[in-house]
Amino acid sequence: MIFRIFLVLALSLAANIPAAALPVVPGEWALAPKVGQQPRLRLSGDLASRAVLPVVSAAEIASVRAANQRAATRKSNRRLIVGVVRPQAVLPEASTMNWVAVEGGYAARAAVTSPEAGSLRLGINLMGVPGDVEMVFFGSDDERLEGPVKVSQVPDRFAPWWSPLTEGATQTVEFFVPAGHDPRATGLAITGASHLFTTLSSRLTKRLSDIGKSEACEIDVICSPLNSGAQFKQAAASTAQMVFNDGGFTGLCSGTLLADSDTLTQKPWLYSANHCFDNDATPYKTAAQKQAVANTLSTLWMFQSNSCSGGVGSTFPEATWSQVSGGSLLAYADLFNDVMLVRLNNSPPASAFYSGWDANPVSSGTALTTIHHPQGDLKKVSLGTSLGFAVPAVGDGNSSFIQVRWNSGTTEPGSSGGGIWSLTGGQYFLRGGLWGGSGSCSNAMGIDYFSRFDQVYPAIASYIGPVAGPTADYTDLWWNPNESGWGLNLTQHPSNIIFGVWYTYEADGTRTWFVMPSGTWSASNIYSGPLYATTGPSYAGTFTASSVQARQVGSGTLTFTSTGAGTFAYVVDGVSGTKLIQRQPY
């Protein structure tokens, strides 16, 4: 059990209640994960099935520069684009790989090269792949092994799963298929590659001429006078660098691991900026489109210098940083307040800290600290002062943001979503995340804008506040007796994840069904998750797993008003509706 104080003062809408009427929650260190299997290779020698992609074109490079220049010119959001998702090509698949009998089963390697890439990620089809299949990854410029990843650990296998980052122009994945499966019939296939113009060992210093390393006034966290305090180190340990694919780009942002009120477990909520996964102008993305980006998320932890020389961090943390891949579930996104909350599919390392937070407004004149990854560089710290609130028309809305002017350091592209903290009673409490602004090393009077945690807290309280799990088992067939012919099949697992199948009809009356393979409880009676539609080969003839395709069509929310009744709200391809449901009697 994790022991901590959880202070919650009564929430009231009455105007005469003092401002300090919202929760203030301290942080806690991450629990040490269970000792898992260490990555190991079963094969040796050059046995990989190989594919070499074309050299990155001038048009692809120009698209990256243009995307970053738009944000720089508008002095708005500070997401950074550092790579491209390569066009489809003929890539290795299980049916053509060189499978070798090894102890306990079969192993094969697939290698993809994107010439001149600094780092690489691979998209892998896992649809229909047995859950006990394992994957281990390594790059051409680094002996570090990433994994092992079991297919059963991947919650969403309807879309391609993206591998961890590895260094060099080639990434190799070694697949292990246990005995009892035909490895050539598993459906494993490489579906794409993400080409980064940078490397981890270079501190993610960019190679393109107009995507440089962070500015000279930035300060490594280890070089800050604040680093002598345990509380500052905790806040720094809650900051992660985010790497994700968005359409044809690979982007970087910063995010903060948040504590919640559950004293028995730790849920890896990451607080960042909506614009990290969204478009920087209309048309803005739907929740389903942002979830597609969330599926590709990898996070880098303790990506910071581990020594300081003359006030400048001088060493790369080869032995101490770690990567958590596997994507995330988008829980909440707000365009106008520029807030995003995702739940990581895999737990952060034990070196991470779940940050405390304060849901009360920040007073003008408050000293503030932001910790972030400018230009994707090693972790930096900037110190400033709150100038009150302003409305920078984020997303053409009228939400107010915290104004900050810096007296030490600044923010840059890549800093987007980075948390900002106030110090109270010797503890750092999160107060918001970076949108953007005009601050820079050459513009000391520039102003940056941060989302207001106090404004968004009511919308995310169901995730990080005191919420109980489900109080009943809702496994059953559900329907509306006045609308016979369609219904829901809900299966609630011991983990309280509900797998739902919705048997219904298309707009033209064609029979169809959607699946909701996972979701989250926002209250003890409210469960939400993404909806998918699938297509595949006919039941007649030989089944081919690689022919199965899935797309996210929207989302569904189950609200149970009792153990036997409730509502089902849905959005499918932009069409929304709500149905009354009840258990189907026998």
C-alpha cells in the first residue's frame, strides 16, 4: 500500500467560499515494476529478411521544415516535428521470413533500413497474432536491446503497433513464436517505418539545418541550484519526453506523470497539450483521430544530463534513461484549453515520480518552474513569474491561460505540454502545461502561455480524483426490447475491462457489428472506450490473418443506472446517438 496524505477541501459554487476550495494532492514515487523477462536474442548471424526504403526525398524534408516553421512564425504551439512516416513499401511478413527452429519454438528476424535515418521505429501488424508471440528490437548503431514485448501486452491490435525507438538507419526485430503455432501463418508483418532525423545518443540534437539544438540560455536540470532539493528532483522525475506519429510526421512534446487519489494502485496518467496530437489549424482532429496518434506514443524517462560542468550538462545518460513504448489511451482532450490527458498502456520505470497537483487558480506574482525538453534536448528547467491570466485565442476560443515571463531559461519547440509548478510548503504542485508564446533566449520580455489546471480539473476529476471501480458485474447480453434486432454482448474481465460487441445495422440496413475491446471507468457506473469496425476474408476457404483490417469508427459510453439497466451512447463516423438498454431476460 502506498501511504500518502490526500487533502480535499469542500467544493462549492458559492461565491463567498475561499479560493482554496479545490483539491491539493501530493505526489509519490512510482512503484518498482515486477521483475520481468530480460530481452535476449535467440538467433545469431545475418538471417534477417531485409527491406531498404528509398532515400528520404527533398519533399519529405521540406514538409518537416514547413511544419516547424509554421509554429515558429505564429509564435503559437511548440510541438516539434523530427521525422517522417515513410510511404508504404514491400516490407517483410511472416509468410516469407526465414524461420529457424530454436528452443521452445521458432525465431526469425526482419530488418528495415531507411537510409540516413538517425533513429527508426517500425509499424507491425499484430491482428490475429497469438498472444504468446514475443518481439525484441535493436538498432544498427546501438547494441541496446528493447523488449521483450509479448503480443498479449498490446491492448489494441486493430491498428499497427509501433516499436520502440532504436538508433541507426536500420531497425531489426526478432520474432519468437512458441511451438504449437505455424510461424508463417501468424499474420506478423512490418507495415511501415518512422524515420527520425536525429539520434538518442546525440541528445536528440537535430541534423536538419533549421532544427537545431536547444538555445544557449537553457539550463540542464542537474545544473540548476534547485537540483540540490529532493522536491525539485521529484518534479523533474515526473517529466517525460513524448515521441509519436501523426499522419506523415513524427513529433516530440513534453508531458507530466500525474498522481491520482487511489492509494492502492498507480494509474499512469500523463498530462500534456492537446495540440501535440491535434492539427495546428482547422480542420481539427476528432477524438478518434487523436486516439490514432496516442496509439503510437513512446515516452523517454530520465532523459537528462547526469553531470554538470561549468553550468552546462556534459554527459548523455546512457545507463540511466529508459523508454516506455506501447501507446496510450486518450482519456480527455480539450482544444480551447489545450489540455490532453492520456493513460499509458505500460507503466513508467521506478525512477519516475507521480507529480502532485493543485487545482486552485494561480495568483499573479507566483514564482513558477517549468521542466521540459526544448528541441527534444535533454531535460531543462526554466524559472519565471506569473503575470496573471490572458486569452491568447487558442483554437479561436476564449479560454484564459497563465501568462509567464522568464527570468532564467525559456521554452522552445519540443517544450509543448511541459508542466509548470508552484512551490508550496516545500512541495512542487503542477498548475498547467505549455501551449506556446513568444519567449526565447533573445526575447527575455516575451510571454509564454500555460493551460490552467484549475479550469480543466472538473473535467478530469473522474480520472485523477476519488473514483471507485465498478460495483457490479455487467457481463450479459443487453438490448432494448422496443428495438429488437440489435444488442450488446458485454464481457467484464477480472481486471474490470469490458469487452463489448455491438450487433447492429449500417445506415443502409446492412447487418454489421462493432467492437469495443477496452476502455476506462470514469465513475463506478460509467465506462467508455473506442469503437472499431473490422473486415476480413470469407468464412469459406483458407483464413488469412493478414487480410483482417480494422478501423476506429468512433467511441461508446455505457452508463449503468442499476445492475440491470442503463444507456449506451455512441459516435460512429460522426453520427451520435443514445439508446436505453437492459439485460436480456431468458
